[in-house]
Amino acid sequence: MVQTREQLASTASERYLLIYMIAVLVIVTTLVIIFFVVFLKRKNKLLLDKIKQQQLFEAEIAQAQAETQEQTLKNIGWELHDNVGQLLSFASMQLSILKMQVADDVKEKFKDTSDALKDSLAEVRQLSKTLNNEVVLNIGFEKSIINELNRLKKMKFNSAELEIIGDKLDFKEPKHEIIIFRILQEFLSNAVKYSEAKNLKIILNYQPTQLTITATEDGKGFNINDVEKGSGLINMKSRAALIKSYLELTSQPNKGVTLVLNYPMQ
């Protein structure tokens, strides 16, 4: 059957119309996809910006808290050294004077009290040093840890050791030494107050790209989930976050506590 010119023209028009509609549909679909992709990118960017702003805000809060705590510790250190230390020195001196004025058979009774005062004075002076940033930076990170462990060993522990692996590397910033030292102080303080531990150990493992610190105590331990929101753990983690370090605290009942901190050296 032969098609007339009008039929051929009609068929061609329908084809052109179909092609036109398909083209329009493709263009509209492409525009919708592009719009959707751009929308998602903008949405993700806004979310990322919001997260970054929140992280910066939290970092600023943590930094402000850390600075406030450092200033408080420094003031306490001064008070211990200048006021409490002087009072203990005065009491020790007065006791020595009194001791010279009594009979020989009574002097022995003053010995325990005199020794206790001398030990207390030495403890106060040593503690005041660990609370002052300038002193910690002056004597060095490792020496500060050794002093703290020696101080605690005299108090109640059978052993308190520091092990150093590898060659010492410099911290990126001096204040990072202070932050890590305060984290370890928090850990050791908790061991004194809660753990009933008898032995402490800190390992400093210097590697080419990071410093791995492992601190352990053999106390009664605890269920980590029960203290996940405790102020001590939050304080240690917020300090670690300030220096972009990873901190993990693990413990089980009757199995002590272990702290691992990875500090990037580069």
C-alpha cells in the first residue's frame, strides 16, 4: 500500500515530535539530576561546615578549660610552696628548738613527729613542682614523669617504673608535653584514689612518626561502661583531642587499668 505525501509528512511530523519530546524529557531529567546532585553537595557542605564549627567550638571550650585548669594548678602549686611549705618549715624549726630544750630521754619521742614533718615538707615541695608548667618544661617531660612516679612510690606503691623505648623525639609544641603529662597525672591520681593498686608502670615508645604511651596499674579495675561518662575520663579524652591524639582506656574488674595514648610526632 502506497503512502500519500500527506501521510508521509504526518509520519515525519510525529517522529520529529517524538524526538522532540524525548529530547525535552532527557534535558529535564538531566537538569533534575544536576539540581539534585548540586543540592546534595551543598547540603553535605553545610553539614560538614556545621560539624567543623562544632568541633572548633568544642576545641576552643576544651582549650579554655585546659588553660583554666593549668592556671588553677599553678596557683595551687604556688600556695603549696609559699604558704603550706613555709608553715611546715616553721613547725619543723619550732619542733627542733623544743627538742633541744627537753631531757635526752624525751628527745626520742620527738623523732617520729620530726621525721613526719620533714617528709610532709618534701612531699609538698615536690608536689608543688609538678603543678607548675614552667618547672615541668624546665626539667623535661621524662624527668617530670620519673619525679611523679618516685613521689607516688614513697606514698603507697611497691613499684612505680618508667620504661623508655627508642630514641627521644621532640614534641611538636612544648605545651603538648604539659597536656600529655597532665593526662598521665590524671591516670596516676585515679590509681591513688580508687584502684588499690600496688604497682605502676609507664612505657614511652618513641617511633619515627608517633609516640605511644602505655600506662598500667594492677588495681581492682572496673567496668569501663560504668564510668564512660565520668569526668576524669572525659577530661583525659578532651585533652588528648586538643593535640590530635588517640586515647583509649581499658579495664575489667580485678584486672587493673591500662591507658594507651598515641601522639603523632609529625
